[in-house]
Amino acid sequence: MTDGPARADQNILAGYGVVDVTSEERALEIAARASACPGRGGKPGSDPVEVHPIAADPTAA
């Protein structure tokens, strides 16, 4: 989210995904692979990936 029109010097949310895994370790493995996906020119992107837990029953929150 931004506080106005997106500018090159601001962070924006480009997308998100939900991954159902049995452990935090597995979630971090997947996040590391996603971060290393090829970017511009086919080089590894090293893009930041945040990992956040979701409650087992999100409707209970």
C-alpha cells in the first residue's frame, strides 16, 4: 500500500500467496526459493519475501 501515487522510491505490495505447510522451516524454504526466482535479465532476483503465520482457524480471530 502507498500513501499516494506509486513512486520508484516507495515500497509497494506486488502480490501475496498463501502456502499451507506443516512447519515454519518448510515455509522458509519455499520463501527462499521464491526470493531467488529469476528477475530482469534472467538473474536471481533476491527479492524480499515476508513470512507471516495465519491462525489455524482465521475466523476465530
